[in-house]
Amino acid sequence: MPLVIVLVAAAVCWLLGIPVNRLLLRFQIIDSPNKRSSHTRPTVRGGGIAIIATLLGMGLWLLW
């Protein structure tokens, strides 16, 4: 059962990441690289929203 929960959470997070990424691009929430950056291309900021939403949703589902 714990493996199923982890796999479902991973799938939900991956599927939720796609619309979150599109929404962040639409609102131009982008991090431009500078001298201290580890990336060389502009990168979308806020992808952790999908992770937090998945964790909260799975936690509420497990409590129920």
C-alpha cells in the first residue's frame, strides 16, 4: 500500500506540473540567469507549487 501511495503521488505531481508550468509561463514568472545562477537559460519559477499541492492533497486523502 505505501508503494501505491508514493506512485499515485508521483503521477499526480507530474500531471499537475504541466498546467502549473503553462500558467507560470502565461504570467511570465521567469527567473533570468545572472552571474551566480546555475542555469544558463531563463527558467520558470514556482514549480514547487505542484509539489506542495500534491503533498497537501495526499495528506488530506490519507487523513480521510
